[in-house]
Amino acid sequence: MDDNTSILMSFEFTKPSPLVITLTFVASISGFMFGYDTGYISSALVAIGTDLDNKALTYSQKELITAATSLGALIGALFAGAIADLFGRKPVILFSNVMFIAGAVIQCAAHTVWTMIGGRFVMGIGVGFGSLIAPLYISELAPSRFRGRLVIINVLAITGGQLVAYGIGAGLTDVYNGWRILVGVSLVPTAIQFCLVIFLSDTPRYYVMKGNYKKARDVISKTHKGATSQSIEAKIKEFDRLNDTIPGGNIWIKSWNAIREIHLVPSNFRALILACGLQGIQQFTGWNSLMYFSGTIFETVGFKNSTAVSIIISGTNFLFTLIAFFVIDRVGRRKILLIGLPMMMLSLTLCAIAFHFMNITFEDHDALLNEDTEITGWAIVIIISMIWFAASYAIGIGNVPWQQSELFSQSVRGVGTAFSTTVNWAGSLTISSTFLTMLDRITPTGTFAFFAGVSLFSLVFVYFLYPELSGLQLGECQDILTNGFNIKRSKELSKRRKQEMKNKDHFIQKKEKERSLPDMISRKLDKIELN
Ligand SMILES: O[C@H]1[C@H](O)[C@@H](O)[C@H](O)[C@@H](O)[C@H]1O
């Protein structure tokens, strides 16, 4: 290890300062909004009744109301990256708040279906901006050793938001205009985030990008408590080295050049394949069909209290994201994916088999019908395999794709994450709007077998292409992709970095013990003297 790497290592070794933790939590409110806004819709659709246009919602209106947010998010995510590079990460968070607030107000006041769809779309733009910016902001601030975990705090906020939305939705089912309250509640976290973000700083990487070194130094010294001035300077130099900014006189030329660069520079293109591939896998393995339609499925297989079962499913998602939080940096991203994906495949296969033995049909291509009147053993198998699916999804593919920022070099990070986040929303939109049709056309067994097949394909993709990036500095992550996917080299480097961290840990603990020993002895001596 050369001197510079060793200085940078010591810099990355610093524990997240209270400021980094605060910034992470504030940014994660975007994750909470993402989860809450995608989560409340399943109960709101039931509770709306005849409140819009004085008529019950038709099946396709329900689909449009659900899909409007994903569509807005897809469009928002597409532009958020370029805007983040031009104007900063902080203004993007503030803009997403404005969209959340506008969208929620329009929905609360809606009396027609199209106003509701409009409100959902505006809110979706906020969700798209928030879903891109929160993980990017956090990963740019985090010391590499804790990057994985700090980014997962945002995913925890997403899954927590979904759980809270299910919970509040269940509580408000019978309340008059309860769905308006359900939407209105989302104004509270948004307003809190807006007020807090105004006072917070942008990321040092962004400041360096804009040539504002003084501000960058200032933020680093606060986010990396205990870092020496030498290591801060080394870090700024490193940011500068990675900061081969995209040429171009205006936003359009710059964005075009960034798009060219991400496709033409091999390491950037590999990063793009990985980031988009993982986001696609996350969506096309079918989790969100459960998020949006679990109530319908559980009702069909015979559970009277389907909302409670849905809460168990999203609770499992939250719980296993929490477990991922503890293991992602230690066990590594690649390993947890290689554990999670085969588990998903097995649970989906079991689900497909169980559906095969149930008498489920489609009535007029519009509603699922179960010819069994009692809850059968197969219904229990379905619920168990869905809980198992939720757990194996949440531990790996539910969160790893959100580590996407680490794959891209600084100059194309905004555009790269915009592409991959857009893939995420395109996948979510496709799955949520085709799931019921799939159940109808290829049967529930065919649908879940299809998702099992996608999981198998995903396993092959991850095994051959996804390197281990835990413990590596952001710059090293991009170096790994320079001349191939370098799985073997990444595993060795990750192992080495973790060992170095461990050694440093032991060294510091030893030093602390040595320092505290004389203190302890003198305290004991004082006591003896006093006695
Ligand atoms: O990481 C999140 C999380 O897994 C959510 O539960 C899911 O609904 C989202 O689509 C995904 O991006």
C-alpha cells in the first residue's frame, strides 16, 4: 500500500460523525416518502369507494391511479441525475419535497378520478427525484467502511414507509374520508425534511465538482471527525483526480456528452450494465406485484383478514432489510445476493406448485375466483412461501441495487444513477400494470414460475458479472471495472481492505486500553488514599 492510499484509508476508517448520521436520516425521509406513497395506494383504492366522480372505481381506473406514481417517478428519475450534477444534491431534495406536497394536496382535494391521477403523477415526480437523490447523497458522504449500511438506512426507510402506510391504511378503512387523511399524513415527513434540508450542506464531492474547495474542506472536516488535515487534503486531491468533468457549454451539451461517455468508456458502460441489471432484477423478480396486490391474492386464496396478512409480508420485508443492514458491509453485497436469489427462486417455485393445486380461475378476465370455500393446506403453503420470498428478497436484491452510486465514476454518477433508477421505475410500472393480466393469461402458476425463472437468470448474471465492492473506496470500485468485471480481484481486494480495517480496529482498541490503564490505576490509587 503506498503512502497516499494509506492516508486515504485512515480517512475512510473514521467512524460516521454525528453529522453524517444526521444527514443520512434526513435524506432517508425521501426513502420513507417513496415507501409511504407506494404503500398507501392499496388500501386507499379500497377506501375511496364512490368518493371520486360519485361512482365506484373501475378496474382500469384503479390501475391508472396506481401506475400514475410509477410513471411520474420514471420521468422524475430520468432528469434528477443531470439536475443533481448541475445544481447540487440539496436542491434536488428540496424540489422533490415541493412535488410531494403539491401531489398530496391535489389528491386530498380530488373529487374526480382525473384529478386524483394528476395528483398521483405529480407526487410520482417527487418520488422519482427522491429515490435517486437519497442513496446518492448518502453514499457520497459516507466513509467507505460504512457506506453499505448507511445507504441501507434509506432502504429501511422505504420498507418502513410501506409498513406504516399499510398499518395506517388498515386503521382508517372504516373512517369517513379516511383515504384523504391517509394521503394527508404524508405531508408531515415531507414538510419536516424540507425545513431541515434548507440548513444542511451539500456533499464535498459536489463542492469539488463546482471548484468550491473551501466549502468541501469545511464539510469534510465536519463529516469525518478526527481526520487529519493531511488526509482531508489527500481526499480533496482524490476527488479532483476523479473529477474529470464532462465538457460542454450548456446543460444539453453536457448531458449529451455524459450520455456518450457512459456508453463509450468501457468501465462506465460496465457500471451501467451492473446498475441497470440489478435494478431490473429487483423489479422483474416480482416483489412489487405482491406489494400492490397481496391483498387481492390473500383474499382469493381464502384469508378473511387479508390486510393483516399483507402487513405480515411487508413487516418481513422491513425486518430482513434490517438484518441486511447489519451484514451488508461485513458479509458483502455479492455474497448476500448469491444467498438471497436461490432462496427467492425456491420460494417462488413452491408458490407456483401450490397455486397449481388450488382451484383458482378468472371471472370475466377481471377478478380472481377461488372455488375452494375453506382455507386449504395449499393456501398455507402459499402464505409461507410468500413470507419466505419476502425475506430472501429483502436480504439481498431488495437493497443491493440501491448501492448503485458506488459503481459510477464521479463524472457520470448523476446520469448513470438516473438511468438505473429509471430502469427500476420502468420495471415497477411494467410489473404492477401487467401482473393481473399475467395471472389471467398464464395462470398464477405460470406467473410465479416466470418470476422463479427470472430469479435463476439473475443468479447467473450476479455470479458472472457482479464484483464484490464492500469495503472498497468509491475510486477503487470504479478501478475494478476498468478492464473487465474482475470478480476475483474484487473479492481479494475487498477481503484485504476488510482485514486492514480489522487490524486498525485492534490497534486502536489496544492503544485505548493502554491509554486508559494508567487512568484506571490512578483512579484506584485516589480511592485508596481517600479511604
Ligand atoms: O428497495 C425497495 C424495496 O424493496 C421496496 O419494498 C420495493 O417496493 C421497491 O420497489 C424497492 O426499490
